[in-house]
Amino acid sequence: MNAPNCAQVLAAAQTLGLDRLDAQLLLLHALGKPGDARAWLLAHDTDVLPQQAAENFRAVCLRRVAGEPLAYIVGEKEFFGLALRVDARVLVPRPDTETLVEWALECLRAPGVPAAPSVLDLGTGSGAIALAIAHSLQADGRQGKVTAVDASADALEVARGNAARLGLKLDFIESHWLEKVGGHFHLIVSNPPYIASADPHLEALAYEPLAALAAGEDGLDDIRAIARQAPDSLLPGGWLLLEHGYDQAEAVCALLAREGFVQVQNRLDLAGIARCSGGLWPGG
Ligand SMILES: C[S@@+](CC[C@H](N)C(=O)[O-])C[C@H]1O[C@@H](n2cnc3c(N)ncnc32)[C@H](O)[C@@H]1O
């Protein structure tokens, strides 16, 4: 049989069960081209694939069909307009988490917040939230000090690499939540693990680190710990904003109120579900 062209290998990938967009992105990866070069594929669909690229493509298709996230295979994920390197040491940043970043920026742009605020991202993973905030502060012509915390040294290594590549300055602390964090912040944000440890959805997320996903019997162990510890690290008037599961808004709001937070409220994700809750620390 003649060597196949791009259109033929894409069609073959779809028969393996891959969707068209994933197949296109994997083919670009196998050809050593960037993910934004899909127009190139359309213009070259009759080009014969070099044998090495065809072999690479087949191998990455099989990884994708087995359930490995596309972002791990291509090694990159876009978040809030930033290209982040990701691998199996960190959770793949999700588009829904941009809601948390938008809310954080709303808090930081409110009257009374200094031009150079101090911000803490707990459980930073790839650095997605901290870097999006640092980048936006910079775009607003503000300085600020953004600190990124994770209990995983591996995750911090990924986040450090992303910060260096993007030319953004963050402070990094390896800590179990706020244990080793000093100082006081205008804003604390976190997308902590929040899936119940027996939730069957965890099976579909088996490629991502379990420590980034599961949080005890009801999924709220980490949120409880953060809500309990955060008041000691917040300036009066500072906000704590948390991402959580689709059915946890009521419980998270109740526990924030119990810890003494006021103006407790939610934000909706892209599907219109309350997936972020937060409150203001009144001080005292
Ligand atoms: C759901 S992931 C979020 C990653 C990233 N912030 C994002 O939104 O893509 C949760 C992160 O919390 C970290 N983590 C889990 N337990 C922790 C703890 N006790 N203290 C600090 N970080 C923790 C995990 O290593 C993981 O990077």
C-alpha cells in the first residue's frame, strides 16, 4: 500500500474513536507543528506523511484512545490566554477555572485595593491561577506580589518552569495549605481537590494526580482546612475565593459563614452552575 497522506491518517484516527479536533492536534504534534497550525493541515491534506511522523501519530493516537489527556500528550494547555506546559505531575487546567480568575480580578480591581496587592494561590499545580492573575496585574500596569503554594514539589517545579517561560515573577512555597505561609494577603484563591474519594468519576481522571483531585469522604476535607486556616492570613476586607464541585455550593457557603466570612456568595461556571464560592474576611 502507498504511504498514506494527512487526510487518510486523520480518517483512520477517527475510526479508532478519536474526535476530529483531537486527531488534528495530535497530527500537528506528530509533525512537530504548533497546535494553532490547523489551517496548514487543510492546505496539505494530500501531502504524504513521512514514515516517522506516521509512526509517531499512531503512537499518540493510541495513548489518547486509552484515555490520556490530550494536554499531557502535546505537553501544553492554554489557560486564560497563557500557554502553560503541563505533564502528569499536575492537573490539566480546566476552562471553568477561568471563572475563579475573573472573580479574583474583580476583587483586585475593587476600590480600596492597593495598586500592588498581595495574592495567594493555594494548590497552584501548573501555576495556572497564580500566573493568570500575575499576568493580568502586569497588563493593568500594577505590580502586586503573587505567591503560589503547593504540597507537591513536583507540581511546584512545573509551575516554576511556566513562570520562567512566561517571564512572570511569582513566589513559591512548598506547604500543606497555609502551614508554612507567613504574612497577610488581600486575596486568597484556591482550586483545591474537591472530589469525594469514592466518586466513580475519579476513574475517568486516572491519568491526573489523585492528590490534586480527591478530598475525603464528602470531597470537602481540603476546603474545610483552607476555610479554617485562611482568616489568620487574610487582611481585614480580604477575600477567600474557592472553586468546588457542581453540588457543593450550599455546603461551601455554609462553612464559610460558620468560619466568620461575610458577604458569602457564588459565581457560575460556563455551564451556569455555581462552581465558585467566596466570602470577605471582616477582620477580628
Ligand atoms: C485541583 S488541583 C488545582 C491545580 C491548579 N490550581 C488548577 O486550577 O489547575 C489541586 C492542587 O492542590 C494541591 N494540593 C493538594 N493537597 C494540598 C495540600 N494539602 N496543600 C497544598 N496543596 C495541595 C495539589 O498538589 C494540586 O496541585
